[in-house]
Amino acid sequence: MRIELEKRASASSLFQIVSPLLALVLTLLFGALMFWMLGKNPGHALYAFFIEPLLEVWSLHELAIKAAPLILIAVGLSVCYRSNNWNIGAEGQFTIGAIVGSILPVLVPQWHSPLVLPLMLIMGAIGGALFAAIPALLRTRFNTNEILVSLMLVYIAQLFLDWLVRGPWRDPKGFNFPQTISFAKEAVLPELLESGRAHWAIVFAIIAAVGIWFMMRYMLKGFEVTVLGRSERAGRFAGFSSRRMVWFSMMLSGAFAGLAGISEVSGSINHLQPSISPGYGFTAIIVAFLGRLNPLGIIVSGFILALTYLGGEAAQLSIGVSDKVTRVFQGLLLFFVLSCDTLILYRIRIVLSSDRAAVEGRS
Amino acid sequence: MTKTIDKEAVPLLQVRGLTKYFGSFAANNGIDLTIAHGEIHALLGENGAGKSTLVKMLFGVLQPSAGEIVWTGKPQTVTSPGHARSLGIGMVFQHFSLFEALTVAENIALSLDPKIPLATIAEEAAALSRAYGLPLDPSSHVADLSVGERQRIEIVRALLQNPKLIILDEPTSVLTPQEADKLFETLFKLKAEGRSVLYISHRLEEVQRICDRATVLRHGKVTGACDPRRETPASLARMMVGSEVAAVHRADANVLGATLVDVRRLNVPARTPFAVTLKDVSLRVRAGEVLAIAGVAGNGQGELFDALSGEYPVADAETIRMRDKPVGRLGINGRRMLGAGFVPEERHGHAAVSDMSLSDNLLLSRSQSDRTAFLAGGFASVIRHDTIRSAAKRICDMMDVRKSGDDPAAASLSGGNLQKFIIGRELDRQPSILIVNQPTWGVDAGAASRIRQALIDLARSGSAVVVISQDLDEIFEVATNIAVISEGRLSQPFPAGELTLEKIGLLMGGIHDSTHGGETAHAH
């Protein structure tokens, strides 16, 4: 006996819209089940996880802080994935963006100028783009798999950051803590509102999302991305180059991840330290898919995933579960999003007899 | 004694009321078919008439929605191809399922019991191929074999199962006339042994030549059962098509204009191990001319199209000239902007993106050539969706594209309608050069005649048209001049009126002009 996926003749358009919601509901159901098995009251736990963080102003600010890098990275990834290039290393590009963007405040802290911040952001984006250019180069020149290369580069970036903050960039007056000097005031991304910590990164994220949405919907470049993602051959017929698309999509998503990295360091942390991200670059993959690779959908899904981070922190305090629960929720969500999407396009068929000859029966 | 009487009374295969629904669409609707022992039975029908669906049900690939299959007097549910084979039904598909990197014997072994040693299989295969006049070397690699030889592998593979019924799906569509003759000899041998053959085709002369009886399908229903030898090609075609097909109308504009396409000694190395190398291809097409390039599939047609279209530019700019400009190193859009249009063979995923709308598919080939009309906003290249949609509508009206909805996805159109759209997309620009690969492949007769007419009309209005095709009827219908491609070499062009089927067949089989010419030169 074996299980086969059979392509449906036509996908239900209703379920294409409902599918992400269905995935959310299933995630909540299984989350409740998990809390129940941990001996917690599922209703109370889910409330603490998903509702409580929304009730206070300061935690709404935290939500925006966490959603910003997720949306920014996921918007870049959506272009990548739509063009059928699989950048899995946004976490690394985020890290390198943060490092390159921090060159000015760390190495020339005495330079006080309003130019510092814009330069930092630009350098961060360039750093991320150049780091993403490595898998693009290896892919176009040697036909390596960009999934593996970009993923493995994450560890290189993280260990490089670790070495920098423990070695050459360590704050001499920092009591030997592995971190750089704190950024000067001109190097800090300002807060948006008086009421809390949320800074400009969320604005960058929304602008990026709307901009990429416009590109994908109304511009020839977006059309090129979609065509090459669906069929490389048809793209070639249209005169589009799949090679150049590898460079474009990888570097665009790298730039967005790098911008997210320097924004996070400049706006939220104010110095470099060994760990600057709770896995934004990986969580953004879930954000991208939950938003159906649509930049506007990604804004919504970015806030949902940001909520899982906040809820994890809250649940640690109020109901005493590990913050690993956040990862479990994120994993559940990705699993259900992908499986709901699969079941829209395919139906499951259970084949009782094993007949290898059936494979031949194609015409 | 009783057994022989039984044999004569009970037909080998009887199909009653066989019906297959795909959704609400009846691909087969109440099909009745009877095949006697030792007959060659033709299954006639146009593309999309339901022949493949019927055969797939007989071979157990598809399960019928209703009706029954009676095999040697017993009703059977054919559950899988393996089951069909064990009943005694063998099948040779139109598209072969062979691994090019493996040898003939290895390919045959893959479909047999894995316990049988390869040497035994090779011996049996060699013996069978000798017995049936199907010369085949079991140790040669499939990649090195011609299409005809590959088909023999499939036939031998089917014969190894000792079938009572062999189903052949469009077997001659990939063969030269000479190779087809050899195949027919084999079929007669099989018939003489009391085996039956179900022969699927839309080539009427062939069916009349070799088949004892014929069943004709149209729109999923049986529209006739007859003895093909008592019919005329015209009466068979009527049964197939339902009405007289509009004959393509041409009046040769004998005055040809300036040379618009000039290819000189084009050499293109093979990009992949199984691709064909183009060797010394030269051709010249003038305004008002349709140059048809005949040839059996897989002899370099795709590679030639790639080089002419600029999808894969060639190393030397001067080897390809269009409208007196060297374009060899120019990409496809550069050539389009010189006035050239291109229609590749594969509709889905090459000429069109299946799940994109027709208007998006219009933009696909014309984003640069019609930049000023279709794009706005300068560098940002904002797409003018409304303009493109109305242009798509204009094309659909011009080519009579039948579709549901205003701007449906390309995948929702039938093959013929999508092809009309793809051709219309280029014609709409009034290209001065049009290069088409297999313009009517898998297209119904009505659409095919419309497309051919459009190609002729385009040439008559002063454009140069290159038609690469495997369909000899089509070639004779549209061509001013005909050249034949074989193993990556192109013959010199011949005026269409001077070529016979036999001559084309010889050229297709690789009997080159050069050797011919050499002989005559020798003789003189």
C-alpha cells in the first residue's frame, strides 16, 4: 500500500482564500492540545499567548518591533520564491547587514553627522545584498544548489559576528562582555511615537511591502519574476534571463534582510552582540508562505508571527512554559500552511496494490 | 474442434458502452468496439476525438466511468497495465518510455521480471527482432538509435509478453515512409500468426492500406465502423471531421522579393548529451516565400529553432542575417525588434505560461517589440493592462479563438484555440519574418486549416515565413520551397512542385544530397 498525491482538475478558489485561516485554526487547535498535555489550562494558555500581548500599549510597540524585520525579510523572500529561487539564508544576510551597517558607529564613533544613519542603512542593505550574491554567483557559475549554500552561509555569518564582538570589535570598557560600544545618538534609529519603543523599521517594512506589491502587480519586472518562476523556458522565449533573475532576486532579498539587520541593531539593541536575532530570517520564511507570497498578505502574517514571539515571552512569565513553545507554534503553522496549500492542489489517494508497471502507463 | 468454433464465434475483444467522464466532460461516450482474432483494426479520429482515452482504458491506465470490456468472452476490469499485459494486451505508446542512457536490453529488462538475467533477455529480444524483421542490436545505447529503432524496442518489448492484442498509438507519426513500410511488414506477420492489432492513426492512406476494419471516433462517440478499403479518403475524412474541411487556398505569388532571412554555414554544438548538433546549415528565405523544413522529429528542428529565434544566440553574428543585419549574437527581443516573430513547438511552458491569462501571455512575447504601446512610466515599465487586454481581445476575434470568459488562463483553452492565439499574437504585429516550429501539432483540423491559411496569407503580403514541420501534408499545403533536415544537416531547398513523397522520404532518412550529387557527378 502506498499513498499518492493526485493533482486536482481545478483548485477551489474559495479554499485558496480560506486555506491560511484554516491553517491558523488548526495551529491553535494543536497548540491547545499541546498545552493540555503539558497540564495547563488550554483556554488560559492560549489567552496568555495570543490575546494578552495585544491589550497593552507597550506590548503593541514590541509587536511592531518584532514584526518589522519579519515583514521586511519576508517581502524580499517572496520575490525570490516567486521567481523559483530558494534563498534560505536570510538569517545570515540579516547578520552581515547588521555588521556592515555597524562599521561607522563602531569604528568611527567620533563622527557625528546626520549622514551617519542613512549611510548605515545603505551599507547594511549593501552588505546583505553582497552576502546573498555569494549563493547567486555559485549558482550561476557552478550550478550549485542555492538552498544549501545560502543556509550554510548563515553559520559563517553568525560565527563571524561572534568572533568580531569577542575580538577586534569588543568594547574595551565593556567589562569583557562580548559586545561592541554602544551606538552614538546619531546612529540610533529614532522612535516613531512618544508612547513606546517602536522605531522606524516598521515604516521601512510597510513601504517595502507596498513597493514590492506594486512591482509584482504593475511592473514588467514583477511580470518577469512571475514568468521565470513558472517556466524558465517561457521566460527565455520572452527574452528574460533566468541567470540575471537569480542575481536580482537573491540580492534584492539580501538587501532587505540586511536593512532589517541594521535597523534591528540600530533601533532596538544599540550595539552588536553575539546574538542579534531570535531567528527572524528563518521565521520570515513562514511569514512569506503564510502571506501566500503576496507582500500585502505578508504584512498581516508578519504581525501574526510577531505575536508568537511576544506570546512566547508572555507565556514564560504567566503560565511558566518554556519559550521553545514559540518555535513549536511557528513549526506547526508552517506545517499546516504548506499542507493546506498542498491539499488545495492535490487530493490524497491510497493505492492498495503495488504495481510498478503502472508507472509505465503514460502516454 | 469445438475450440476453433469458439474462437471464431467469440471475438477477442468486445467493448460495450464504454464511457469516461473527466469532471462533466465525456471524453468517451458509449463506445462500442469489436476486435476479431487476427485482424488489424484501425481506430481513426482527430486529435481530441477520444482515441487515447479509449486505449488507456483498454490498457488499464484509466478506469471507465461506465460500460464493460469483454476479453475473449469474459467481462474484465482491467485494473492496471500489468493486468492488461497478463491478459495478453500489449501497447506501444506514441511517446516512448525509454531511458536514453541505457542499452536496448536494459530498457527491455526494466519492464520484465527482475529475476530474468540480462543475457537471456538480450538473446530473446534478438531472436524476436529477427523473426519479425525488426533489426535491433540489444547492446546498443538508446541515445544512439533513430526514432524508428526506438519504436522497434517498444514493439519487441510488447512482443516478449506474447500478447494476443497489440495496440499501436500513432506509430508512423515519427517514421519516414520507408521505415513505415517496414513496420507494416511486421504487422502483417503478426496478423498471420493470429494476433490482432489495434492501430490508432489519423493517416487515411495508411489505414486503407493495412487495416481490415476501422472504427471512427469523433467527440468521444463512434461515428462509423467500416471496411476502410471500401471507403474513399474523402468519406473517411468526413466521418472523422464531421464536415468537409475547408481546403487551404493558395495562389502562388511567384514574384519573390528581397532576401529577409539568410543563414550561412550555421554550426551549433549540442548543448546537452542528447541534443543534436547543427552542421553547416544554410538557408535563405525571401519576401513572399514559405520555406518548409521537413524532417522526422528529433533531427535538429528544436535546435534550429533555438538558433533562429535567438533564444540561444550563436557565436558568430554573421552566420544569421535578418533583413540584411547580422543577428547571430542578438537575443530574441533584438530580433523581434527587427520585425521577426517566433512560434515555438511546445505551447505550454514555452510559447505560453499555462496558468497566466491570455493578456499576460500576449505581453510575454511582445514586452519589448511593443514597448511603447504596452508599457508606460519609462524606466519603471508599468504594464498597461487595459491596452494589452483589448489587444488580446482583438487577436481572439481575428483568429476566432473560442474561450470562456474575457481573459481566461491559457491552460483553459483547447490546444487548437491556444495555438490560434499564439500564432495570432505574432501575426497581429505583421512580422516581416515569421519562424514557426510545428504550427499545427495536436491541433484539430478546423484550427489547422485556419492557421495554415494565415501563414500563406502572411507570406503573400510580403513576409518571409519558415515552417518547421513533421506533417508532410501540411508542408505540401503551405510551402513554396521545401528543405529537409536530418541529423542536424539541412538539404538544399526544392520547389514544392518538384518534390515527391518518395524523394522527401529518402532525404528524411538521411540520404543526403551531397552523396546524391557526388554520384551524379561521378556518373557524368
